[in-house]
Amino acid sequence: MKLRRAKQQTRSSGPRQVVSGGRPTAFSYHANRAEQDVNLGRLQPRDQDNRHRERLVRYWRQRLGMLLAGIILIICVLDILHLSSQPSVIAVTTSTNNTFLQPTKVYERAAQKLFAGSLLNSNKITINTDAIQTKLKKQFPELADVSVTLPLMSHRPIVYIAPSDPALLLKTSRGDYILDTTGRALLTASQADNLTRLAIPVVTDQSGLRITPGASALPSSSVAFITTVLKELQAKQVSVDTVTLPTSAYELDIKPKGAGYFVKFNMHNDTALQQTGTYLAVRERLASQNVTPSSYIDVRLDGRAYYK
């Protein structure tokens, strides 16, 4: 009995298919996997390097811009704070005190020397304006006030100077000096040009004062007392011939013009108006009685007067 090999039936199951007239096509597993591997990251490390490099470039580009901006800002701030050692000097004067000022170049050279004398004076933060003002006032006694102004944007500082107002011309055995309202000796009479146009009282000192330009010659209270008495007498049309500081302490002797006597005042007390009023009352009473003192009228005691 002959056995026949049964024909195998081809079934289309799974990924394999029978193609008539040819060999069956195998599933391309390795090719698909290779393609997927390329897409899933076989080249990923190289992409990461590129992205990391790009991030570094962006990071340092931003930081470099900020650094450059900071450097430019610092340079601008340092430039604004910088001060020149060539200040500009401006004189603030009146018609009566401008006589005492020296040429502006003199004050400019002195100010330049002070600004250049310290490195701290080269910028607006560390400069010591008080020291500069004090030194200029000490160097030039004729200045009543010195003010240093720092500009906001520019570099050249401004120095304002104001001369002192003259009050008295004090004649001493060692020379004649112009005093300001504080009693400070500004300068000698020979240093002042056109002294007559100042129209300040002339006071003769007999006490032997030693006077140094720039230093105090009389107390400010004494200067105020003298000027007050003279103004009151002038207001009453009483002309004055001489004003004298005798050897007696705090005494002021004033000789009215055309009179054969002088009036004794006491500068120790702040009663210039009262003493002047006492003298004017005694003067009027003596004139009404046709009495003329031959030596003096003494009003140094409050509310009392003596004459000789």
C-alpha cells in the first residue's frame, strides 16, 4: 500500500506571506530596528554636545554684555566724580568791600595749590571742602567768607569769596590797620587803594595795641559800641572831631567838632544808646544854661553825667 505525502497547505499567518511564483519575503526586523535606533538616540550624545555648546555661548554672551555695561557704568561714575585742580574763583562784592580784594588770579593760584595738595581732593566724595575754606580764610584775612561748590556734572569746582566789610581805621604807633565788624585786622592802610572813599571812622589807639593782620585787634563788642555811638551822634547832626582809645581800659573818648571838651564813654557795658542819649540830654541842658565844659563830660555811669 502506497502512502502519499500529504500536500502541505500554505496558510497566511503571521508576518509571512506566500507570494506566488517566488520565495517568501522575510520580516525586515533588523532594518526597522536600525532605523528606530537612529531615531531613538544613537546620535543623541552629539546633539547634546551641540545644545550644551549653544547654551554656553548664550550664557557668556549675556554675561559679557552685562560685564561691558558694568564697566561702562563704572567709568561714567568715576568720570562724573572726578574734580579738576583748576577751580574757578568768583568774588561776591559790594561797593564798599571790593577795595580790599586782591586780583582774582591771586586767589585762584592759592586755591589750585590747595586742591592739588591732596589726592583726596581729586573727586567729589573724598574732598575736604571745609579744610580748603578754612585755609583760604586764614591765608587771606580780607575774606569774610569762602565757599567751595562742587558741580553736579562738570569737573571744575567753584570757589566763592566774599570780602569783609570795613568798620574802622585804627591808627596805632606801629601802623594803621583796617578792622572789620568783628574787630579783626584785615590789612594795613597802605595796602588799601583809595582809602578815602570807604568813609569809615578813624580811631586813634593810645593803649599800645600789638596788631597782627588777620588777628583780632579789638573785641567785636567794642567795634559795635563805637559804631553805634557815632551813628547816633550823626543822626543828631553832631559832628565828631576825634575818636580815641585812651590807656584806660574800656574807655572811649569822643571829641565833638568845635567843642573844647571830650565825652567819656564806657565800652564795658552794652549801653551805647543809653550813654549817647545821656550825653545829648546834658549837652542840650548845658547849652540852654550857656555852660560850656572846659575838659570833659563823663557819661560812663548809667543814668548819670559829670562834667568839668
